[in-house]
Amino acid sequence: MDNLLKSGERIDQLIARGVKIIQSPDVFSFSLDAVLLAYFASIPKKGTIVDFCSGNGAVALFMAPKTKASITGIELQERLADMGKRSILLNELEEQVTMEQLDIKEVDTKIKSDSVDFITCNPPYFKEQPNSKKNPNPYYAIARHEIHLQLDDVFKSASKLLKMNGKIAMVHRPDRLMDILDSMRNHRIAPKKIQFIYPKVGKEANTILIEGIKDGKTDGLKILPPLYVYGEDNEYLPEIKEMLHGTK
């Protein structure tokens, strides 16, 4: 196990899934967003799944126990993709999960068009603007800001890869909801369910989960009940505890 680790890395575990994952505070660590996305997504029992903006492979690994589908992570940054590849080996999931270091805008050079059943995506959240304040760590800056990947690029590539009636699920920020909906429609993806995540009761939503279907009917959108993360005691609420630890 130790021979899979490089300098500054550690192994964390998502107990609820029995998944181990290689992390590095200097480069990248998965957040609650990845866990929320893996639980929200309508993961098919079989077929082909692609995880865009895979980082160190967290969402791909969290989905693996729930499906017999083959899962491919797509990650632009070499260091993060390498961490993901080693986490796949750590969990002995190499028969099911693979990681490709690749720009999502070029994903159809590796994966056939109209061949994918499901896509997940935890993309950069912040628009790239000349005056936007970025994290000085380039790994985090690329993961969080639309430096190399715009929101529209995600749905353009997703629409190419997805079969008719294939789905994409995304985690993002509520203030980008209109941009997300516009881009989905532009690329023949009909939004089907949305859930808002709130840090606490009485606070504004700070995360949104959204799923859409390629060439689906434009009616039938469901807004799921709100999900709250913390109680008044600043401890995780039971539903979040169950996602992370498998217990309420």
C-alpha cells in the first residue's frame, strides 16, 4: 500500500462506500461536493459511465460499488490523474475503473460518440475573468476556475458522448443555474431533477445538484427536497453522516 503513495500524500477512506483514496493537501483533496454528486446521480446498474473533471478520481471511485458499469475518469492535470490511477489500484478496481489524462474538449478522440450511458461532472465553478482572484496553487486554481474548461464545453462534449436518453449529473453553484440551464438546452440536454444544498437551515443554498437527459422531453423537471449539511451544533446532520460514514 505504501508503495502507491508519493511524498506529501495520505490515504483517506469514505467509510460508507468502503473506498480508499489517495489525497494530497498540496495538490488536491476531494470535498463533500464529490460525495453529494455520487449520491444524487441516477447511476445506471450497467453500461458505460464517464466522470468529467475527475480530479483524483473521487466521484468515479464512490460510484463503483453501486454499479457493474465500466467507469472512465477524465482529468486534465497529470498529477491528479496519476493519483486517481493509483487509487484505482489501491481499491483493486482496475477491471472496472480507468483514468485518462485528457482535455474534456478532446474526449471524443478516446471515447466514441453516442456510446455513453451516464456522465458525472464536478467542474470548475468560477468564471474566468481578468480581475478574478485565483488560488495561488495552480492545481486548485485549474480545478476551481474556468481557466481551461468553460461550462459550455462540458455540455458540448457530454452531448457528443451520450447515447440518446443518456444522462449527465453535475454539482455546481446556485448562481450559475441559469448558465447551466441555457447550456444544457443549447446541447440537447433536458434538465430533469434539481436539488439545492444548504449549509444550515436559514442560510442561502451554496451548492446545486442537477441532472439532465439527452434528447429528453423538456417537461417533467423535478425539484427535490432541500438538503441541509450542518445542524445548529455545527455537526453533520444524519443524512450527511450516512453518506460519509454509513451511519445516522
